[in-house]
Amino acid sequence: MKIAFTTILPEEGFQRLQGHTLYAPLEEAEVLVSTFDYRVTREMINSAPYLRLITNFGVGFNNIDLDACRERGIRVTNTPQPVIEPTAELAFALMHDVARRTAEFDRKLRLGTAEAFGVMNNLSHSLYGKTLGIIGMGRIGQALARRAVASGMRIIYHNRKPLGDEIIGQLGYEVRYVSKEELLQTADFVSLNLPYTPEVKHLIGEKELKMMKPTAYLINTARGAHVDEQALVEALQKGEIAGAAMDVYEHEPQIHPELLTLDNVVLSPHTGTGTWEGRIAMCENVCDNILAWKQQDINKMNIVL
Amino acid sequence: MKIAFTTILPEEGFQRLQGHTLYAPLEEAEVLVSTFDYRVTREMINSAPYLRLITNFGVGFNNIDLDACRERGIRVTNTPQPVIEPTAELAFALMHDVARRTAEFDRKLRLGTAEAFGVMNNLSHSLYGKTLGIIGMGRIGQALARRAVASGMRIIYHNRKPLGDEIIGQLGYEVRYVSKEELLQTADFVSLNLPYTPEVKHLIGEKELKMMKPTAYLINTARGAHVDEQALVEALQKGEIAGAAMDVYEHEPQIHPELLTLDNVVLSPHTGTGTWEGRIAMCENVCDNILAWKQQDINKMNIVL
């Protein structure tokens, strides 16, 4: 097989493809390994006459022109499994960072602008005993909830529909399904863990931010367009919510300049899945998809299209 | 009762002491509410002829001259329960911060020195699947372990002696007792969660840092004197360990100036118990101790001496 790549990926993740041509020119390739941050346009697809499979690196696939793939009968796969734990882990890290103010303290100690040490100085807020509201209770949301329960939090969630009894039974912890409005009005932490589709653009805007408690934190590790970033900046500046932590941005890689100035914000450069361990596992998952496709074993593929 | 304080503490935590004199002069006080960051010396104790009880705010009590208390027959209490969850929570936050590089990313995005967004940029390391070694498996260590297990970590621990079967049975997760050497040689994260006594000064020095894996992280939320800070700086600079996160310092409130310059370090201003929720709960625990002492109900007191 001739396999093209949009991005150079770690060699150790592709050892099972030895004997095939990696980093082939797109115009000769049967397979394209694309990454979630690289737009695969209709023009690219049409410049690749032999292309039959796109194996996207990442769980999201809004970087790919699926209509163009459909017209050409090109199969598309993703890597849903290895992204779950790293992304839930980062969401959980950001919850701690913003409530316990750890990034702010580290920065201010280095800059020399920190408050003095003292029993009543540098106070923050606990996660323990609080309510986490998860919007998008898929596998990442569930992995986040598992961590939060062990940290003494209660879980409420909102999805298009409640989780089935079978999934609930496997969770091993209690969760409660609520409306989006109830979630926003009662959660101490609101975490976005749903995939992006145009219908959920600005899922969190001015109206939703006003529903949240003034003591609540917003965490976004999903997709930037879920949040109206200008409305978020205004809510943070007015104290309508207590803080926000985000790994993704509406106009990525640009970050709203006001966010960079606010102390009640924690910013991360779209690195939810960005651990070495996670990257290698995602490469392995791409190999799984390519080899299963080669063997026509569609049951072993993570099929998007 | 006339009650003196070393530090002004939140009023809402002392409502059960209405009718008593709070913030009395020490020379008139029967009770002293001291805080863990304030040294209660022999001179102070001897200047307080009516003093019969010191209720320390915090779990540690190395700020108090216990010999002087013993000679005078002064009782000493602490607040072990409300510090457990906030401190374990901060240790867990710092583990994420240093391995997932969240404080570093936030700082560099604000300074404009961050690497560009990109699939193979800004990579970090997962906690998931790693081994956490806890030195000091008391209540805080156990609360940290509970969180780590739910985050996909294995737990090894070292104590003066292994936990009893009854405690092990109540944990609800698996832990393995190992020697200090095995812990240092095999853990991916080493967390210090033991109280300070002079015998454990520099528990982590040059020799111990060399035993650790070059990929391992050291987390200290216990007491600064546990770690030889100069040796730590050298180990970090030479890459003998991957990183360190600390809430406490050998010469507190001074921080070794080299630590402030290292990217593989996360620094926090001794705020393990420093949440508003934690502070109020600690005040309540001080009230419990004072009121139980007043009623001569020693079973309801957290007695240190």
C-alpha cells in the first residue's frame, strides 16, 4: 500500500506497517492518514485519484469534507478509544487548576506577584463535595465522571437522551440525567464533552452563562465552537461565573486576547489527547484501521463513513 | 472563656463560640487558637499564665513547643479530619499539573512563548496506566490513592509498617506495601504524605533522587524539610528525574530561586488545605475541640498532647 500523511507522526507507532510505503505522495496514495487539526478539503480529495481510505488521527472528524468522501466512496475511520482517558484526564486537571488556582499560583510565584504565604491568603475552592454537570455523557464524559466520583463529587449530566440501563449498570457510580437548564442552574462545574456538529454551535452563549451560578466554573475540552467566546469573556469580566478553563477555542489557534489577561481562566493549547502515551496509542489505532481495511474486516474498523 | 488567636480566622467558622470572648489578650486567655504557620514558642506559652488548651488549626503541630506545653500541663489539639480531602486534592492537582504541563502551558500562552498548536507539539505525559508511590499512607495518602485508582493508576506505598487488614479491607481498592527503595525505583510518581518529625528530615536527598526513574515526578504536599531542596534542584537540572511539584519548602516561605526558573516544576504557596470550604471546616473542628474540652469530654477531642 502507498500511504500518505498530512503530518509527521511517531515512527514507533507505525511498525506494523513495515513493507508498505509511508509518506507517499497524495496523488499516488490509496490511504491517507490525516490528523484532527488538518483540513482535508474536497480539492485535496479530488487530487488523489487512488484514494479509498482516510484514517483520521483523533476522535473528531469535522476536519474532513465528508460529502466529498461520500461522493467518491472513500471510507473514513477515526480513533475513538485511545483519546478517552487522556482527554478526561485533561478535563479533570483543568477543573483542579481553575478551582484550586494552581496555574495562577505557579505563575505569580515566578513573577513575584503572589500574595504572601499565610493561613488566610491564597485561598481557593474545593472540588470535593461539589456537583459536576457533564454535557455530553459519552465515553470521555463517563471517564471524567469516574474520576470526579472518587474525588467526592456528585454527577449530573445532559445528553440528547438519557444513558441506557445497561451502560448505567456498568458505570459503578451514580449519575442523574437532567435538562440542560437544570444542569446549568445547579452545577458547580460545567464540563463540555460532546462532539461538534453545527447544531451545537454556541451551545454555551450569553443566555446559558447567565443561567450558571456565579460560583460555577466552565470547562471546555471538546470543541471551541461550542462556546461563544465573546460572551464568555464578558461573563468572566462581570463575575457572572467564577472561572473557565479551556483547551479549545472558537477561532483556534487564536485565543481571544482578553482571555489571556484574566486570572480566573486557565488556558491549554488543544492538548486533550496530547500525551506521548496517547499519541502512540492513536498511531496503533490508525494501524488497526488500515490493516483491517486491507483485510476487508469492517468489524475491526472504527468507521465514520 | 477567654480565647486568644494567633491569626484572624473567618467569623462564620466560630458561631458556636458566641458568648465567649474571642481574640482575648494572650496573657488573659485560657485557650489559644494557633495556626500551623505561626510558631508558638516557650516564651509565648510562659507569657500566658492562664493557658490550659492550645487548639491548633491544621493537622501538623511542629509549630508548637510541645515540651513547654507538657511542663505546664497544657493540652494540645489539632484538626486532622477537615484537612484530608483538600490536601489529597491538591496533591492530585499537582500530579496532573507537572505531568500534563498545564501550569507551564497556561503561563507560556500568556507570555507568548508557547509552542504553536499542533498534533505533535505541546506533548506531555499521562497519569493513566502509571504507578503512584505514596510515602506516608495515612488518611491523606489514602484519599490520594482513591483518586488515583479511579484515574487508572496502580498504587504502591511505604510506611513504617504496612496497613492493617481492617484498613486495607475498607479501602475498596488494591495497594501494595513496598520498601522505600523499591518505591523510589519503580514509581512513576512519588508523593510525600507523611507528617514531619526530625527523623524524616531529608527523607528525599541526593541518594534517593538518584534511585528514582528519570521519567518520574516528585510531589511534596507534606512538609518542606522532607526534601533536600538543593539536591532536588540539581536532580532536576541534570534530568535525573522528570519533574517536581511542591506546595511546601525547606526554608518556607522562601523558595529556592532555581526552582522558580525551571519549566519542569510546579510551585504552590503552601495551600494544601487552603480552600474556603476547608478553612471553614477547620474552624468548626477547632470549635469542636474547645467545646469538648470545656465539657471535659476527651473522647470528642483531637488530642495531640
